Amino acid sequence: MLNQVQHDVIGKTMNIFEERTYRSQFNTERFSGFEVKHLETDLWIGIDPASYKEEMQEVALAKMKTLRQTFDDYIEKEPFFKKSLKPFQPSDFAPEEAKEMAVAAEKAGIGPMSAVAGLFAREIGEELLNNFSINELLVENGGDIFVSLINELVLSVFAGESILSERIGLVIPADNEKMGICTSAGTVGLSLSYGKADAVVVVCNDILMADALATAFGNKVKSPDHVEKVIKQAENFQEIQSLLIICEDKIGIKGDNEIKILK
């Protein structure tokens, strides 16, 4: 299947972010895709064609609404969870999902909302896997991706104006059943970042950890000179399978996943 296609794209540009037209580049032969939207959450979900069922859209939307309501109810009682840019310890009454986000964010040294996109991708992906027989699944939430694969997947990295944009392919193997691939950038997209990286991609089994670390590392890359330093800092996190940083014409790579030159 992979030999019949080039790659799928992770990352996004600022001028196409609202319509998320980068989604048109996902592999439509490998995945039957659909979008699910509720309030600010906008997911693209890909299912292998043999497993796809129309009712999956209803199940995904219902889970999305329930999860959003859970967080709205909680944040109304503890608004600092949403506002904090530093590690925050939720109260005992917080939902388990919020506590999970806080744990991942604390390890990364930033606020708990840094893991919210990954959480929504994972929870809705797990809901589909629990309710349907699915061979392959991909849930994309603004550049953060939860996957369950039976064949390897090659993802190209969009990195804004960098000459390396879409020239680097990250190979996601099928030997790990579920994992997260999360992207942060200071030069593209609308997500909050204090850095200047064109792309920071983190791969972990735990998508919440990948999401939080992508943001944390992205905040630290202020120039191409910082790439090597941040790659070194990543050695402290055993959870990382792979880390890829692009800043202008500089690239830093750490981890086990194969890298391919696409162009």
C-alpha cells in the first residue's frame, strides 16, 4: 500500500490553517477520511476502507461533545487549569483526563493545556477502536496525530518557509500498535509557541507526552543555534521515540524512527 503513495503531511501553514486544506494531502487510498467538528475542536479521522462505517462519525461526534462538556464543567470550577502556562496540580475533583494532562505537562515543565489536542485525538480514537473492528486508524487534531497501524506510515514534515519543508519524511513503524506524533511550530499555525522553530515533531507511545514535549521543545528553539542544545536536552526523556527539529536550514534528529529524504 505504501509503495503506491508518496506520503502524508503533518504540520500546517498559517494562511490555510482555518480551512485545514493540508488534509487534502492525506492518503485517500489508505484511509477513508471524515471530519468531526464541535466548537473549537476540528478532527480529521482516517479509517482503512475495509473497516470504515458511516456510523463512526456519530460515535466520534458524541464522544467529542461529552469530553468537551466534561472539561467545560471542570474548568468552570478550576479556571486556572486552562490559564496556567506552568505545571499545575488539579484538585481531587478534576476528571481523570485533566489529571493525565497535568502529569504529562509537569514532566515537560509547562501548563496542562499543552496536551489537550493530543488528549482529544486519543480519546476519540480509542472510542472508535472500542466500538468498531478497525485495522488502521489515524486521528489528526491540528497537526497532532494519534495512530493505530498495521503497516508503516511515512509522514512528511511541513516546516513553513524552511528549505527543508516537506523534504523530510518520518517513518512511523507498525510494530507499536498505538502512538502519538505531535507537531509544534513558532513560525506557522495558530498554536501558542514562544519559539521560532519551523517544526518540532515528537513521537511517543503516549500522545499526551508527545504533545506536551513538542510544545516545550518548540518554546526553547529561538534560532538555528538552539537546535543542537534542545536535541541534547531531549536525552532526559526516555518516553521519546523520535524528535525532529527544523529551524530555517538547520535540522536536528534524535531517536529510533527512520528518516527519509522525499525530494
